[in-house]
Amino acid sequence: MCEHILVACEASADGDEALVAAAALARRCEARLTLVAVAETDPPGVKRCCGFGSAAWERCEREDAHARLTRGALMVTGGPEPDLAVVHGRPAAALAIVAEERGCDLIVVPAPPPGMVARLARRDWAAALRRRARVPVLQTPSAAGRRAAGPAATPA
């Protein structure tokens, strides 16, 4: 049984699915919930893509992480007040460290982006997290896949 669940806040439909699923699971298990937004520091290729340098990139990442965390906290209302944290680093390493430091039993992450081009644009860091974390990692299903399938047919 889970007593403490950590969920990664990400600004996407799949990120929203992960937040909702983690909050529902926390309510069902009467577990504590921690929302974590990762501000990536020194991501691959930052010097090539950001003409303003890594300091500007890091400032933008911190601001974005705080915005994701605030939005995530608003989405998980209706249960116990979640713990909120902004951490710096690469997502897989940062989430694994926070989960271990806070004694989490489960890490919930969004589905990887669909399609090869999207995966190249936004790396799938969940695989690295599963290798590094000392607790189970639950990857929620893609929101796009569920919308494409449509509602389940009900018997007449």
C-alpha cells in the first residue's frame, strides 16, 4: 500500500493525466502527495539553441517550473493539501533523488510523447527514471490515445 506518492508536473495533456491519476490514487490510498516540477539545468544542446546562454535558459526553466507547479496544485484539489517542490537538474535524476529523500513509495509520470518527431523534441526521460529509481514508477496512459479511441461502447 502506498503512503507517499510523488508526481512529476509537466505542462501537457499527458502531464494533466498523470496529476489526476496520482491525486485519485492518493485519495484512494489515503497517501500523501508530492508534486514536483523539474527545472532542467544544462540540458543537451542548450548552447546551440539558446542564443542568450545557459543563465537565461535556467531562469526561464525556473519560471516555467513554478508555473507548472502552481497549475498542478490547482488541478489536484479535493484531497489533502499536496507538498510542492521545484528541483533543478535532469528529470530522471532529480525525481529519483526527491523520491528517495522524501520516502516516496511510488513515482507517477506522464506518458511519453507520441511519435518519433515528438520524442526527439521532448526526450522520454521515464525510461532513465525507471532504471534509477528505487521505488516503482507508474507511467500513465497517453491522453491522446484515449481521445482517439473514443468512449467505450455500452451494451444496448
